Amino acid sequence: MAEGLRRLINSETCGVLQDKLERWYKDYHINSCDQNLNRCCEIMELSATIQGQLFTILSQTAREGGHFAGVETIKSRLLPWLGTCFSSPAPGKPFETSFSLSQESYEKERQLRELANSRNHEIQQLERELNATRMQLSLVQQDLAEAQLALEDTKTKSATTLLAAEEEIIQLKADLKASQAKEECALRNLEQLKDSEQQVQILKDEIAILGAQKSVLQSRLARSRSPSPIRSRSPSPLPLKSMSPGRARLTNASRHAHLVERFRDIYAQERLDAQTLLRSYIDDLEMVQKIIYLAAVESFHAAKKAFRQFKMRVRKTLTRNYPGPESMEDTVMDYIIRQEDLYDVQSSVGEVIHALNINPRISFPPEVDFIMISSLIRELCRVAFSMQTLDPPLDISFATEGELFNEYKYRRSYDSDFTAPLVACHVWPALMENDSVIVKGEAVTRRGALWSHRSRSRSRGRSQSRSRSLSPLSHGTGHCRHLPSRSRSPSPLRSGSPNRTLG
């Protein structure tokens, strides 16, 4: 019995029967009489097959129960339903034909009842509509009679009120002209107010840009007056007796949480400030997002390179006279964690700006100088350098344009095509710990992203003719290129502190 029931479930005959019934119901009024009869015969044949299988399962179940099992159920439910014509079936003959006929008769009766009910409902609906139409007609006739009476009354009074109406029309024309003059005056005042607001906005943007220039110039002036921290301070470690290897490692969890939160803050604040500033010069939002993403990637590369070099110098210095019982690696990492202020972040900022200037994947007007987003780059370099001191270290994920969108690493931006499978542009990288995603990145997905990326790359390679100069940001003295005061957003650039301590 169980095997027969399993075959009935796996055959999905019931689902096919339901689908056929639904399609026949949808196309019943469209099909011809022959088509409806053919559909009905197909469904009857399929129903007969199912009924035959069910009667076979019923017979097997009754045999498995023994001689007296299920007798009351068959007497109380099956025999009354089959009727007198099914009381003595031939031995061994299946019940498909009889049950099919009974099912067909029941189905036809149900259809007749439904058809009669639908007809009665339609007739009642038509009667209600007819009554409503009659009532509306009577109301319209009454309104027409009243209108005729009013028209006659108006005709009788028109001769006496014609002169008064002419004077009123003249007065209304004069009032209309006065109202139009007031409206024009109000529109002019509104336009002047809008112009004033735009000028105020432009002045605010200029103040924000000048503030950013001031902070950059002050930081460069401070660097020109005093040598770099990595050069002014000796990279030799502290006296070994004052060091306690492993103490700094105890703060790994707290520094991990702080750096992850700082990475999120940079995405929420510094990134938007840099995007607002770049949009003042670059109209293409996608290009601005690409520049900021490449700045984040290059910042991590520069910081990791500086960390490796710094670690090699510390290890070389400690190797000369290291007597401690702890491992050399723990001692080196403890020293780097304690002396993170020796990191020459400004050198990494210069490397990132140089990498952006020579990157063939981005294009920007000649007046754009990436020193304007040095605050974002500086904070990213600091965070990336500190992330290398964690155990295990944190890094950003590798990504390419036109790659398959990964919901585990990225979330779609608001202007994405949420049905597109390919990434058209990366907005922010994902933060990874080994193979686990700590903070999701952001990406823009559009259809045809791979082909549009290739066509843009070819056209950019043919049309790129402007010269890319290195950023004026260096270790020596220099001047900052004057930035035009075009801006589209009042968001001020938040200047990051160059001596900010992470962890």
C-alpha cells in the first residue's frame, strides 16, 4: 500500500489535474464547444486514472488490515456513496469507470448550480442597475424641468440686470489686472529670494573649500618646519627592561572593535565629505565613487607596504641585543602597537595620490587635485596600518569591475538595478578577516556592466590626452593649487587630525 501511495505522489498526477482544471477555467469562454468537450474528456480520463489508483490502494489497505478491519468504515462511508449500481462489482474489476461516471455527474451538477447562481446574480445585478438608471432618469427629468423654469426666470430678469452686469464685469476685469500685477511682483520677489539662497549656498561652499585648503596648508607648513616623525625619532626600540611582551596583545579584542567601528565611521562621514567635494568638479557620480573606492584600495596597499617596512626595521634593530624569553615576533608586534605614532602616514598619503594620478581607470578635469581628499586618505591609511597589528590582521576584499555580485560581501546601492547580476562600479570595499566578512561593502549593479566597462575603457584609452601631474603633496615645501569654488552641496569638508590615535 505504501509503495502504491508513493507512486501516486511521485507521479504528480493530482497537480497535473489541478493545472488542467485551472487552464480550462481560464479559457472556457474563449474555447469552442469541441475544445471544451476535449478538455473535459482529458480531465475525466486523468481523474479516472487517479480514482483507479486510489481504489487499488483502498483494496490493498483493506487486505492488510485483515478480515474485519475497516468494515464499519466501508459500510458507513464507501457503500452509501457508491450507491446501488456499485454494490456488487465484478471480482477483480477496477472501480475507475464507475467512480469516473459518478465524479463526472457530480461535476456537471456543480457546474449547473454555479451557472444558475451566476445567471441569477447577473439578473439581479442588471435589475438593480435598471432601477438605478430609472431613478437617475427621473432625477434628470426633474433637473431639466427646474432648469427650464430657471431659464425662463432668467430671461425675464435679464433685461433689468444687463446694465448692472456690464458694470460688474468691468470691475472684475480691473480686479483681475490688479491680481495679476501682484502675482508678477510676488514671482519676482521669489526669484530674487532663490538667487539670494543660491548665493548664500555658494558662499558656504567656498568657505568649506577654503577651510579645507587652510587645514592642508597648515599641515604642510608644519611638515616643512619640522622633519617627519619617522626621521626625527629613532626607530630603535625602547629599553627592553621597560617592555612587557604580550601586554599590548591583551587589547587585541578592544582594538579590533574600535578599528571596525572607525572603518564604519569613515564610510559614513569622511567618504561622504570627499564625495561632496569631488562632485563640485566632476559631474559623473559613478566616476566620483570609483575614485573614492580606488583611494580606499590604494590606502590599504600603501599602509600594508609601510607596515612591512616598519616591521622589518624593528626586527632588525631588536635582533642585535634581544635577551628576552618571549618570541621575537611577539616583541616586535608589541613594540609596533606601542609606537604607532612613528608611522609616516604623510608618505603613504603621497603614494596614494600618486597612484590615483597615474591610474588609467579614472578620468577627471585638469583642475582636480586629489590633495582635496587627503583627509579621507590619511584616516584610511591610519586605520589600515593599525589593522595590520591585529591577530589576525584585517584587510579589504579583492574586487574587479564586471564581476558577479556577491551578496555575502556587498550590498547594493540605492540607484542599482536590483535584478542585475554583475557589478558596474564599487562604492566601498568589504572588510575581511581571513575569509570572513566583518563589514559589508557597497556596489552598484547594472545590466550589461561588463560590456559597458570594456567600451568605456577603450574610449578612455583613445581619448585620454590630458597630462596627469603628480600631487603637490610631498615631504618638502610646496604650494597648493588653487581650487575653483564650484560646489553642489553645502556639506563642509571635515578635516581629519593628522595626529589622530587609533586603538
